[in-house]
Amino acid sequence: MKRFVTTTSLLAIIFMLILMPLSAQNFKGEKQGMGIPDHKNMGEGIMNIPNLTDDQIALIEKEQILHQKKMIEIEYKRDLKMIDLHESMNITPNEKKALSIVEDLGKIEIEMQKIQISHHFAMRKIFTKEQLKYFDFRKNGMGFMKGKGMNNGNFGNRKMAKRDCCNCNK
């Protein structure tokens, strides 16, 4: 019995080690992630927006980096407040302090939303009217999830998303 458990465990570990590198890639061999895709390897450019100029790409990358820095700073503030809240709830219970921290957390969440909205409008300034159609479609389809379920059911098939976009039949 001991030998069976050891063999099974060893096989499970080997199986997981084989699957880990595969899970980091999608079926086309492209790496998945939240960052900006490499525009040189994509036919449609950053964020699937066509006809981006080099200047636009540079502005997008600069705006993304600024946004990421701001979000990391605000998330750090939020995390510190969450630790303070845990402390005031469990380690040294203090109702007034906990309620005050919750108020601060609400202000931080509002600040995060403002940063995201400012980033959205800063990005809109970069694009042409035609490119904005793709940007807005992407935001409505993925970012804000208009419909039911994850990604509104459309973005698993990028060809469908492109075809439905703006009646451009691309």
C-alpha cells in the first residue's frame, strides 16, 4: 500500500511538472498575460487596434506604465489599511478605529476608480476615430462585461469579435 501511494504521488508530481509550462501558453503558443501584447508579432497591433503608428505605440506604453505605477501605489495603501483593519478587529479590538479604517478604505477605492477612469480617457486621446471603435468595443466587451458571464461569451473567439465589431467585416 505504501508503495502504491508513493508511486501515485510521484506520477502526480511529474504530471504537474509537465503541464505547468503548457498552462502558460494558449493553443497558438502565445503567452497569456495582462500586459500589452508584443505589437510586432500581432497583425493588429496593441490591444487588437489596427493601424497604430510608432508614436501611438510609444504613447500607449508610456500611459500604461504610468497607470501601473499609480495603481501599485494605491493598492499598497489599500493593503496597508487592510492590515490595520485586521489588527483593529482581531489583535487589539477597537470599534471606532475599525470604522475609521473602513471609511479610509472607501476613499481609497474611490481614488482607484478615478485613476482608472482618468487612464481610460487618457488612452482615448491617443487613438483616431476609427481606432476608437476598436478600443470602445474592447472595453465594452471585456473590461466592463455588458452581458452575462465572463467576457460576455464573445471573446473566446477573436475572429467573431472582429467580425462583429463596427460592421467592418474584418
